Amino acid sequence: MVSVLPDWQLQAAPRALTQAVLSKAAPVGLDGWTIYHALVEPYEILSERPPVKAVTAGNVERIAQYVLQRMGVQLGDFG
């Protein structure tokens, strides 16, 4: 099986976003594909941009919260 790394994973802010989302979503049982789609699909709140394109070093936590909310992860589901 060949693994392909999305090019945005090589950039600091999208990588930090992915790590923030994974650290909170994986423990509640969300699978990798669900997380991937939540990171790459457009969000109205982000001017129809996907989180991986809208994220910057200064907004990682805010964007992570949007992604987690879209996947149904409640703030009380993690610390």
C-alpha cells in the first residue's frame, strides 16, 4: 500500500491544524477519512475556503474548533 501525503501537510499551519484536530478527534473515535474530509471541504464561515487553506499560524485553534464542531465533537468531549 502506498501512502500519499497531501502537499498542505508540508506547510506549518495546515500541519499544526491537522495535529490539533487529530489530538481531539481521534480519541472520540472519528476515523481518518472523516477527519480528512472535514479539513478539505469548504466552510461558509471561512468564505467557502477549506480549513487547510484558511488556517494561519495565528488562527489554528479557532479553525480547529470549526472543524471539530462540523464533525460533532463537543468541547466537553476533550480537555
